[in-house]
Amino acid sequence: MGTNLNFTVTDTHIFIVDAMSCKMGCINQSIGMIDWPVEVVEGKTTLPHTPIVYGDKLFVLDDEGTLYTYEKA
């Protein structure tokens, strides 16, 4: 079974969501490394939607309609 990855690119980062494992990472383009790993949610839900970045916030919608909001530290 393949991995379902959704991503959003900004000037400085690439935000990647693995829909099946409910994990998210933020790749810093200047150093080429993940600098913000997050486990979004545990359980049976998936994250089939592309993450949205607005300002310093990241929004991820799961398949049950729950919206998760994260702020980059």
C-alpha cells in the first residue's frame, strides 16, 4: 500500500501531511531538514486534504471534518 502525501510550499518551508499515518512535517528549505514534526491525531481518522498555511498558522482538515490549527513556534 502506498503513502498518500499532501503538501503545501511557502517561500521558506514545505509542509507535508501523510494522510494515512496522521503525521505532519515541516521541511525548512534553507537547511533541507524537518524542523517541525507533529503527530496530528491518533485513531482511525485520516488527513486526506492539503494543509493550508496562513501567516504563521497551519490548518489541517481530517476526513471527519475536524479542523486542526498549529502555530509555528
